[in-house]
Amino acid sequence: GWVRNRKSRPDPASGDPGEELVPGAAEVGLRGGTPRSKPAWERGGGEVRGLTAATESRGKNGLFGGASVTPVVRSQVEPPEPCAEPAAFGDTLHIHYSGSLVDGRIFDTSLSRDPLVIELGQKQVIPGLEQSLLDMCVGEKRRVIIPSHLAYGKRGFPPSIPADAELHFDVELIALIRANYWQKLVKGILPLVGMAMVPALLGLIGYHLYKKASRPKVSKKKLKEEKRNKSKKK
């Protein structure tokens, strides 16, 4: 895993954030204590660039009640070529990833299987990871540090992830599929249609129950007499 190391005070003039990413205490696997296998871009010696914060602390009336909140930290391991369509909400992404704890133990990786396919904005992954994927370009590789409140929080994810665990991810965007105008329109309209149909169905059910309750009650004896009269007429 990689952790932030304070070198000096931030220098706005030079753009130096005053931090560097350094290896964690132990680069070992989750099981058996074997050295963890690094993603291809790590083995290639890619340089870490562009350290940025994806989120900031909330205000007094914000989600965290004015508490100091550690942001998601993203860094580019291998910047891509300039792209016209960076990842945005609604896009379908194919990603490879490796997730590890602060001590370097890997708790999950897709490198031994097919890429993970997710749709941004559908909450299919933890909030911190979803935030870190925004604005990525195909071919880009990022190293992400996610604080516990944007991961699994106080509950953790036993037995792999303890409570209040900071998570580190190496992520590569393999492919991006952008929904066209009509697909976005249908996805936006369908929930509204469903919401509109619920009151209509409830109204129909209510009307049926009202009509049934308002019918005059007829005794079984009277019903038998009516049936006899009908049979005699025939």
C-alpha cells in the first residue's frame, strides 16, 4: 500500500503539494504472507504525478456537521493521451483494480479475472472509489487513497477489511461506453413513469374496493330464492 508522507509546507507557486506517496510498512499478500503482485503499470515503473483531492471538507451544515473530513486522494500513475470524453455519471466503465490495506495486504483484485463493469452513478461500488473514477480517460491509471467514511466505515467488511480502515486502490480504465441521448432519456423517464403509475394503480384498487363495499348486501336465502325464480321462468 502507499501512504502520504509530509515533506514540507505546500508551495502554491510551484504547485508542490508538500506531500509524496511512499510504500506502506509491508507489501505482503492477504493470505500466506507472500509478497503481493504489483499491477503491470507498477512493475513498469510509472511515475506518480498530479496529486489532487477529489473532495473537500463539508461546511457547518454539511453532511459531516462541520467535522474535519479526509478527502479522497487521487494520483495519476500513468497519464493518458488527451481525451474528449472523460468518464462521467451514466457511463459504463470497464476497470481493472487492486485494493489493499495500509499495510499492503491485498483484499481484492480483478487482475486475475475479467475487468469489473460498473455504471457510474448507480452506487455499484463504494462511494470513494466511484468518486475517484470520475474524469478518467481510457488508458489512464490512478492510485487512490480512500478514507474509511467513504469506504466501509466503522462496520468494515469482515474478515478482509477491519473497521475504520483506509483503503488504497490501483485502478486502470480499460474501456468506456457512453450512453447515447435516447438511452439517457429512457433511463430518466422510466423511474418517473413508475412513480406516476403507483398512484394510478392505488386509485383503481381503491375504486374497486369502494364499489364492492357500496353494493347492497343480499342474504344467502334471498339469493337462493332468486335462483329458483329464474329457473322457473326458464
